[in-house]
Amino acid sequence: GIFCMIMTLWIVKNMKFNKLLTQTPPPHGSGGGSTWETKSTIFKDHMCMVSKRNLSNITNDTLKKSLLDLTNEDISKYNWEWDKTPFNFDKFYEEFKKEKPNNELPSKEFLEWFIGFFEADGCLTIPKNNHLFMIITSHKKDLPLLKYIKNNLSMGNVCINSNKLENYRWQVYNQTDVKLLIHLFNGNTVLPVRYVKLSMFIANMNMKLLKNNEKIITMINNCKLPRLDNAWLAGFTDGEGCFSVGKTKTFYRAIYNINQKYMANKIILDFILNLLKELTSSNKGGTYKHSSKTNNVYEMRISSLETCYKLRLYFDKYPLRSYKLIVYQDWLKFIDMALNKSLSMDIKNKNLSVMLMNIRNKKK
């Protein structure tokens, strides 16, 4: 009815969706500025160009879908700007002080980490009754982490999610707290697909606000580009990253990898890879289609022992906060042993075999 019409006009105004525009980062070393040059881009083999299509139709099509059912084509209908400036938490801090004047403000580094972790493991949920909520589900090994998040943000509660799967969830149902988190994520998400889902989430929230004669939330149309001078990648790795070791007939290997669904998110994997190549002064690593049955999952992988060892240049400064920290520390020790040239091969192989089993057991 009238609210849908108002929402359509609001989205048209704020998304400026006259044609499909995406932006891509310029080649490494080419300069750029704080906001990348806008380019009309067709992603090969996956993105379809949508031109002269009525925005209300697009909005209605996507809002009918579950956030879990979006396709590459759905994502391609949205436009956003790439922004390499630091995260901006001014609006979040302003609203947090109003709503929780007696609570300590979360630190900037925690918020950077949290956004990365939520983009990896968090869920924006739009139920039929439109009582929006957000959740993060983790294994019982990370129950302390969920409590840590709850305490730092002064919101939500932690409860058992599944006894059978041995996992817990941190959930935020209070609508004031949900709005606070929207202000945190708005303009600060990195993954394009997260941006699209947040757009849909905010559209639903604004319908509720309009019905209550409250001020709506203006969507900020940009995706932040990853940087190595903040904790986002540490949080994202806590959620999606994997540190693994292995052995072939002739050598041992270590792998750091991140998987992501959707071709639009592959851009971010490519960008992270280039940042890490620059950090480690190495050209090792790549981004590939995942070997699983689905053809819509991509993997960024670094498998050189020397390059993996240099990743500590980032993770020592911005540490992991989940159970994965223990795996990472054992992973580094494994690499250190594998690169040790002062030991005989027999002693080294014996030590590495034991370390390999320990790492694999801890990941179970």
C-alpha cells in the first residue's frame, strides 16, 4: 500500500538506481583517491546487465526472496561505490550514547573486528512478522567469544542453539539494539552481498519506522575496501578463514584460505590476496572456483610456507579472538619447524608428524 510506495520512492532517491553501475578498484599501483572511479561493469560469466528496468520491480522481486536465496543476478541489480577510507563509527557512537548512556563505548578495534566477524558468520533475519533480528551461531568452543561480543556491545543474549550440533547463538531481538547495529553496519560493510542484504534489511526496518512516524534510516551506498591497518580481516578470518597443514610424499605444506559465495564477493577475495601479497612481498597465492559441486563458491588460497609465515605481520598486530587463535598459533609453530634448517630431516619429520596430528585433532 502507501508504505510500499513511500519506500520505493525512498530507495529510488537514495540508491540512484537509473542503470546498473558497479565500481572496481583500479590496478595495483595506479593511484586512485578515496573513492574509486565509477565504471559500468559486466562481470564475466556471472553478472547480467540490467538496464532501463523499473526500480520498484527490482525492489519487489528481491524483497520477496529470502536473504539466503539471492542469486548473482539479484546482486547485479544493485549499485554501490567502492570506498577505501577508514571505517566511520560516528553515527553508531552518537546513537549508542543516546540509548546506552551508562554503558562503555565499544572500542574502535573491537568494532572493526566485529564487522568482519559478522560479515563472515552473522545473519540478518527478516521473518514474516517483520520483527527484524540479528544472530551469530558458533560452536561451543566459541561460547566465550559470543559472551565477549554480548558484553562489548551491551546488547543481545547468548543461548543454546542446538544440543545435537553443540552450538550456541548470540541473538539481538530488541528493535532499538537492531537499529544500533544497522547504524554500525551502514556504510561500513565490505562484502557486496552483505551490502545488498543490508539494503533489504534497512528497507524493512524503514517500513516499520514509517508506520510509527519515526525517522527512517538513509542507506549509505558504498562498500568499504579491505585494509591491513584495521581489525576487519582478523574478524573475517575468525569466521571464514582456515589455517591448515598437510603432507605430500615429498614435502609439508601450510595453507591459509577463505571461501566466499557469490561472484561479487570474489572481488573482495582478490583484493585481500593483493594486500597480502604486498604485505609479504610475495607473488604466491590465488583465487579459484571452489572444488565443491556448487559453481558459485570461490576460494582465496595461500599455500607457500614462507608466505604463510609472513602473515603474522598482520595477525600479530590484529589478533584473532576465536578458538581459531589456538589453531593459528599451532599452525605457525608447524611452519617454523618446517622451515628450520638446523635440524636433521629425521628429527624434523618426526616432530612435524606429531604437530600435524595435534593440529588436525584440535580442529575437530
